[in-house]
Amino acid sequence: MHSSQEQGAGAVNASGSMPSSDPLTASGQESLLLQGPEHDHSAIGIKVLPVAYALSLLSQLFPIPLHVFDSNGHYLKKLDNGDDDNWNVLYTDIAYRKSLIAEVKEQRLTLFTSERPVLLGGVALADNLILLMGPVVTSQVDSNFTKLFAAKHQAYNVALQLCTPAKLASMLLLINAAITGEKVSLTSFLDRFFIHDDTLQQTMSTAADIFYHETVVSRPHNPISFERDIIEAVKNGDQEALDRALNSPFASMRGTLASDRLRSQKNLAIVDITLASRALIDTGFSAEEAFIMSDAFIRSVEESKDYEEVSALARACAVRCTQLVQKQREDAKYKNTIKSPLVQQACDYIDRHAFTKLDVKAIANHLNVSVGYLSKLFKREQKITMSDYMRKRKIELATMMLSNTDQSIDEIALSLSFCSQSHFGAVFQKEMGCTPASYRKRIRLQSGNLQMA
């Protein structure tokens, strides 16, 4: 039995089917009509509005089910293939329908991805009307999946059409722009729903694990042709240019690198991540830090089982690289400390051997220069001694490990080649102004507050 709230304007009729009249255009429903220029058809007593007309055309161009409701969740219009309503989960599961409508009323424009690969979209129209699109699926599903999905929502014979997230999102953004005039970036909109803060946090946590479990050494990174606009945006720290490049029509015109769609996208993402990190390195950023970050993003790509999340991770890496370049350029210290090739090599050596006991003599021998010459050159360019720089880099790695791993303070001190936990604590206190334990406690409290917000 359906709720009594389904009675009234837009409710199902006694036979259980949708109303035969069109509530968007029928006389007597003018308070519920979409906004737009009106054309008076006095001969038949109705008003036909452009948005309603546009929806009917969209349903012909893209066979995606469209559903229009009033603010109380009553059906006003259904545009689909005309099948029996028993397939329609928004008809059979009223609680599900109302939860989606409530979310659209709050967000105004949204996607629903909690039942992946099932996808729905919603946008708030004028006069408190709500448009829901879908459900569709973003990848092929078998009959068992559709039966389970139907049973969950008290429906049967559910036919879930295949549709890319970009296509459904484009329809939503088009309708939203027609009503509000708001221009929303397609990729930014998709990334809101297909990549989450916990995924990015896990990626950065992975970087800490890589630092700890591997002795970082130079790896061959072969030069590969990459989209010039993206490379230039990263090198220039230009986030607006990067956004334009990522939203270019050419962004979706990519090659196929594997027979499996998800595997192909992962391969493309790995290429994009690697080359974004190479562009970052070309600006003078630490090669080892860039490689560690790219390795962390690649691990997240490999662990993902969602096509759109893989794409979003590749874009997120490019954004992160661009932000790092921008930060370098805004940093007054960076502006005055451009590294010579020899000093850059020394910094790279320190980064690669951060988990070993470092000394200036070993670095000078590795670079085939005298200790005195290297020390003076380093101090002149970096405004800091090599010993202080080594200590500073070890403490920076320690903060990452304290923030993102569960290793004990003693283990961290040992892994970074401090002679004792007390020595590590004293150096950390001098550099950071607090003990390692209090730093870890503060970071975790901040992280907990962010998750609760």
C-alpha cells in the first residue's frame, strides 16, 4: 500500500498508473509550472512552457528517465519509454523517492552515487519543482544485480540503461544553467561525487608508508608526450589554465590502452599522474617528493574499482602539482633560493637517503666536490647549513609519519637514524616548538574535528 500522501495533485490514479493528463501543462496547475516565457493557447485553455518542452526533447535525445515532482514529493510528470510503473523505483519506493527529493531541495544540484554503478541526478527547478534523472548504470550489470536492485526498492522488471556519468551530469548542468544562468565546470561537478576527502587523505597516508617502507632511489621516468596545456598549467602554477585544459573537449578523446575499460582508464591515469609530477619537477621542486606523491596517487588508482574515481584521481594529482608550484612562487624564500644544479643534486641525495645517517662528507664524495666548496655553495644559496637542512628534512618526514601512520615515536626515531628517542624528541622540539607526542595528538584532534564537520 502506498502512503496517503500520494493523493492530490500529481498522485497516481486508482489503477496505480500515472495520471493521464500532463500536470506541467494542464490548466489549473499554473502555480506549479516551470518559469519561462509563456505562450497563451486560449483555444484549449493551457500554457506551454519552454522548459517543459525542453525536457520532452531531451528525453528523445537521451533515453534517460526523467521525473518531475512537487515539493511534497508528488509526481507531476514522468518522461521515459512508457513502460509499466512497476519498473519505476521512484514510484514503488516512496521513502527512497522522498530521500532523494530532500537532498535535491538542500543541495539544489546533485548526483546520487551511493548505489554504484547505479546513478541518479537531481536539480531544483522553479516554483519548488524537483527534477530527478535516472536511475541509470555507469557500467554493464547482469540480471542478478538488476533483480537485487529491484527487490530492494519493491519493484520488478527494472531496466537500467547504460549512461556515462558525464552525459547525465551534462544534462543536469544544462538544465540548471537554463534556469539559473549558473555555469558549473563539468569535471569539478563530477569530482565532487566521485572522489572524496577520505580517498585523498588515504592517498597522502600512502605516501608516508612509501617513505617508511622503501629506501627511496632514483627511478627511470621516461619522457612521454603529454597534453601541452596541462603541462604548461602545472609549470606555471596556473589553476585557471589547468581547469580550462581539463574541461577541454579533447580531454575525453583519449586512446584505449587495454581491452578492459577500467584497466585502460587506470593506464591513462598513471600516464597523466607521472607526467604531471614530471612537470612539477621541471619547476625545481624536489624530484623525490614529487615521485613519492605520484606513487601514492598511482597506488590509489590501482586500488580503485570505479572508473570515474580513477579519472578524478588523475585530475586531483594535476591540481595538487599546480598548487605546489603556485605555493613555491608565492613563497618569498623560494624566490630568493633558486638552486644551482650542484645544490639541487645535494638536496636530492639528502631526500633519497633521509632514512640513513647523513653527513656532509659522504654527500661531497658522492658529488665529487670538496666538503668546503659544497658547504659554502649550499649555505650561500639556501641560507642554511647542510647539517641544518638535513635535520629539517628529517623532521618534515617525521611530521608526515606522525600524522599518517601508527608507528610509535621510538620506531620513527629509529627509522630516521636518530641515535635515541630522546635525541629525536629534542631535535623535534627545537624545530617544531612541541614534542612529537603533542604534535601527533594535535593533528589527530584536528582530523577528528574535520571528519565530524
